[in-house]
Amino acid sequence: MTAQRPYALLAEITYRCPLHCPYCSNPVAVASAVLSGEQARQPSSALRTAHATANNGELSTDEWRRVIREAAALGVLQIGFSGGEPLVRRDLAELVRTAREANLYTNLITSGIGLNDDRVRALRDAGLDSVQLSFQSDEANLADEIAGARAYERKLDAAAKIRAAGIPLSLNFVIHRRNIDRLSQMIELAETLGAQRVELANVQFYGWAFLNRLALLPTREQVDRARQIAMAAKARLSGRIDIFYVLPDYYETRPKPCLNGWGQRYLTVNSIGDVLPCPTATSAIPDMRFENIRARDLDWIWRESESFNRFRGTEW
């Protein structure tokens, strides 16, 4: 299949994070490496990520700057800085500035932990275009319990700082059994904080979420009720707040399609430089081998690599 030019790059610049959410998107192998050293049973690509991350093998500032420039040359228009928690990297503002110089739209995907006044100003002055701030719930005790840390009040403070700096604010809520019945209140929180966009993302059962699925899986009735609430809010807030509802796939009549985006319009570079057609590719497709930006340039990986060309289309 002929590759189109990619539209967006997700830059997972670190797997380090101060929170401990049960649906964390970090590879399970990373924690296995750090906590127990028991790595032999991990898939090869996840194993390499675990080894490198445990030994501080993250891409350097210069390597990330090269990735950003190569992405722009390839046709990428926007970049999301993610993790882990991207704020743990002290070079974040420098990376944002590099992206701005390459004429890329920049979005920070963050828990807000570590976002003080100085960092907000530095990111704004570097050219940051928007921030997506995650919340676990609208209710403080529940939010902190899900996050595994006292984070809720710090998130409120981060939201206020982002708004005061004049940076557009988006809120993200991962929806699951523990918080799904508070969906209306979470949308009200977004209104109170002045968010311009809200992403209501039903939990995707990969990695940690799959391991914790018995604690996270809502009932069919909860899912149906949440969808009605989300659609009603979308209509009520039209023109004020953009409500983006990520469909669940565990109570649908057929699997959610994943053929017209990842590997077609989007790509991911993880913290050690592996280039992926989708963020969960290393765990979802364990027999695939992924190229690394330290060995190949981004253009070659996008157009020529076996992993991207195998991922595209339906031949597999």
C-alpha cells in the first residue's frame, strides 16, 4: 500500500510519571524491568524498551530535535508531547521551540504535575499551542485514589495557570467503572475550568488496562447511559466546548476499525526511539519488529520499513 504523508506525530518523550493510574498506557514491560528485573517472558520489542528505559536510554535532546525536524520534512503538521509525564523532562520547552521553528502545531498531553508558573511561561514563550490536561474524576478523593497520588488539587492549579497564560485548554477523562457514573459532573468541571475541548475516552483495554480489566470494565447499562449523557452535552455545549467522545469497543456488534489513521496519517516515536504505527503496536502485535530512529531516518521508516507496510491495509 502506498504511504500517504503523515499528519501527526505522537512523541512519547519519557515513560517516567509521578502517577499510578490503573489504565496507564506505558508498556507493562517497563515496570517489569524496573520493579522486578523479570524480563525473560516479555515480547522482544517490549523487552528492549524495558531494558533501555530502566537504564535511562531515553532519546537525548538533540535526538528528539532531529526527530521533530525529520517529521516536519516528511509532512507532519502537528506534534503531541506525551509520556509518561512529559514535564519530567527539563528540555521540554526546548523541544517545543524546535517544533515551533519547524512550523508544527504543538500540544502538551500532561497530568499537570510539575507545571509551575515558570514552566508555564517558558512553554508559552517557546510557542506551545495547546494543553490537554488529564483528570481522573471531578471528585477529589476518587480522583486521587485512581491516580495513586494526591494530584487533584494540583491539577486544578495547573488548569488555572494554563488559562491565565492564555494557552487553550483541553481536558481528558478516561472513562471506566470507577468514574463513569460521574460523567455529568466531569463535564461540569470542564465548564467551570474554562476548557475549550473535552475528550471523554472510554478506556482501551491494552497493557495495564487489560491487566486491570476486572476493576475497570463498566456494565452495558453504564456505557449506554454515559453515551446519552455525552451526546446531550455535545449538543448543549455546541459552539462553546467541543465534546469528543471516544467510542467503546467492548459492547459493540463489531470491532472498532483502526485502519484509517495509525500507520496512515499518524505515527508514534517512543522514549527510546522506536517508531510505531500506533502507540499500542508493541503489545498488541508481539511478533512485529519496529525500526529505531537511531538506526534509520523517519522518512525511510514511514515509507520503506516492513513494520509500517505490514501494518497498513488488510492483507495481514
